[in-house]
Amino acid sequence: MIRNERNLTMLTDFYEFTMANGYFERGMGDRRAYFDMFFRRVPDGGGYAVMAGVEQLIDYFSNLHFTDADIEYLRERTCFSEGFLDYLANFKFACDVWAVPEGTPVFPGEPLVTVAGPMIQAQFVETMILLTINHQTLVATKANRITRAAEGRVVLEFGSRRAQGYDGAILGARAAYIGGCHGTACVISDRDYHIPAGGTMAHSWVQMFDSEYEAFRAYADIYPDNCVFLVDTYNVLKSGVPNAIKVAKEMAAQGIRPKGIRLDSGDIAYLSIKAREMLDAAGFPDMQIMASNSLDEHLVRDLINQGARIDSFGIGERLITSKSEPVFGGVYKLVAVDDVNGKIIPKIKVSENVEKITTPHFKKIYRLYDNETGKALGDVLTLHDEVIDESKPYTLFHPTYTWKKKVVTNFTARPLQVQLFDKGELVYQSPDIETIRQYCVDQLQTLWPQTLRFENPQTYYVDFSTRLWKVRHDLLEHCRPD
């Protein structure tokens, strides 16, 4: 794993500093607080999201420190006390952090990241937690939708040039690979994160030669083992495919089989069918057809339903930016604080919008699996010290519609979160990218097909334990106006 040593401590919202200074001045800075990062809705109307970004979150926490230049900048703002600036100059991260592992299917309302520690610190890290997890989880989720739509065909991430900034391209490729893509066009993502990078030619390569045939021939001479011809620079069926076949026959005479062709414009379904007929008739049934050109899961699925003869897809802007819904709405909310005796006091945010009412207290997430089928039965949020007894029947109930109940037996309850930091010390080793990617595949197989479908997926319920439900209910009752 490549550690990113970049210091991103100052990448935060200004109000994190003003609140931190306020806590310090009121003597509240070291009071232990508990925050949850969660999201309220799955993008694109999907049934689940794919967790990603934990490795970069670890990098961020591991490099938290303020430089002399940072302190001087804050001093020049003239709104922070010298005592607070001295605190920052001697800053040492001291929080406990838990997170759901990368590649895990996750659902609205569950804490993806939990931070507990001194109020100043636990509050201050809000911006980077949201930035990091929101971005990569969004892209990983979109990538998973697209790769599932491809029904086993290879999907490559081609979006670097349309990404929203450098990190959008680099870490977007990483997230796309976790979500199921087979590789990327982004070389630096291969170097730093071991995401397989590949590619062949652009239209400019073809245009640089006096003829399309010469362009294909030159490329075949230089890269005989990685030869995919881009056939739509001039005319796919009258020029591109015939020239690709001509060069392919010359290569075959030397005992070399070219890999395939790529379509990047036009009626891809029709062109792929005709190109397949031409390649097969010429004796090249092994030459594959790749398609690109502003594709997403809906277009991929439509192409397959139309009988397109496509073996692989290159997906660019609509994947790397999740163009159909480019925001993952994760939020970071205070859920509890310790009193002077160390007792946890739950906190709740109440809103006229019911979906914005938070779930209070320091919590734990369990996923319950059926021992016979291996399928997930549902998730349960409990208080942090609750243990689900697998030897007894367990009642799942909807936290709002409490009469909706289900008793489960013969199950295994597994905590979803793992601890990343203990009092500021790293206690977790991120898996390698291949392990994360395979873990995602394995975990998605535990979901029922009804949750995986594209249109109107069945809601996967995240239920409350009885104790947690009572805490939330009592707080809501207490907050009701007379």
C-alpha cells in the first residue's frame, strides 16, 4: 500500500476552526464526543451503496498536524486566541475511529464512520471524512451498477480527462476498481494503487498517418501482443473494420492474433453486430469488440438487450463523475457526549423533515446472516455495549413502523465496523486492493436479488434494537414542544 504523506490538515471548513476555538475558550475542547458519518439515500434509486475511501481516511488521520505556516495564517485572521493557536501547534490526534471496511454493501442510516474523542478533534475532522468517503463511495457504487449491467463483460474506467480534478481521477479509478471495474486508463492509479492500467490508440494516432491501414500496420508492428484497432476515425464498416481485418491477416500469417477493435461513435449496437459478422467471416472470431462513448449502466444494458456484440466496455465521464447523480449525501452528526463522570449522554438532532432526525448514542452495527442460505437478513443498530445472542430468536422491527416485525432464528450476527484508531494510534492494516475488490464481490452475493435490481429495489431494512429505539423515542418525546 502506498502511503500518501500529503498534509491535508487545513483542508477543512472555516467554521470547524471557529467552533474549535469556541470549545477551547469555554473549556469544552477535551470533552469526549461521539460523531457518526452516515447517508440518507442511495444514489440513482439503487438498493445499496459500496463503501470506499477508508485507506485514504487512514492516511489523513495519520498525517494530522499544523505547520508553522498554518498557525501564522490562522493568527493573521485575528479571530483565534493565542491559547488555541498554541493548542494547534502542539496538536496530537487522540481519537478512537471505527469504520465499515471498504467493499461492504452499506445502507441509509448506518454509521459508516464513527469518531469518538476530544470534542475539538472529533468535530474538526468532519470535512475530510465527508469528502473522502462521499467521493469514493459514490464512484464505487456507480461502478458496481455499471459492471452488473454488463453481465460479466469487462468494464474499464476511462474517465481521467473528465474527472473533477486530479484526485477525482486518481482516487476515482481506485474506487471504480473496488466497485467492480477491471482496470483503468489512469497510469498514476496503477503506479500508486495497483489498479491495472491499459489502453491502445486514439483517433489522433490514425490521423497522423497517410492512411488508416498504415496507422493500424504501424501499431501492430510496435505492439503485436496488445493490438486493438480504433475503427471509427473515418468509416467503421467501409474502412475501419476492413483495414483492421487486412492487418489482422498479415499478423496471422506471422502467427500473431490481434486482440480486437474498438467502437467509439455511431450506432454501436448495429455497428457491433455488423463488425462481428465481418470479423467472423474473415476468420477472426477471437477478435473482441470494445465499445466506448459516454456510456452508463442504462446504455450498457440497452445495448445488451438490443443484441449488441460487445465483449468489453470503456466507461468515462458518466462513471468517474457519477453523472446521473454526482453527489453522495453523507453527513456527519454529533450523537453523544460524555458527562463529567464519563457517562455517555445521547444527543439527537430533530427536524421538520423526518428523514433528517438523527439516531442518537454511541452505536454498533450488526449484519445478520441466515446460516442456511448465507444471505443477509438485515442490519441492526444497537447501543455500543449490546451483544446479540445468536442462540436465541431475535426480533427485527422497523424503527418507524414498529408493528412490522420479523423473528429470525439460526443466524449469525457480525459487527460491521472495524476499529481504525485507538486513542490516535493506528490499529488497523488496510487490505490490498485485490482483497478489497474480491470482498466486495463476495459481500454482494449475500444480498437477495430483490435488493440488487435496478428498478424499484426492495428496501433493505436497517432496524434498531429495543434499547436504542427507546433512547431515540424518549429523546423525541423530551424534545416535543408543550
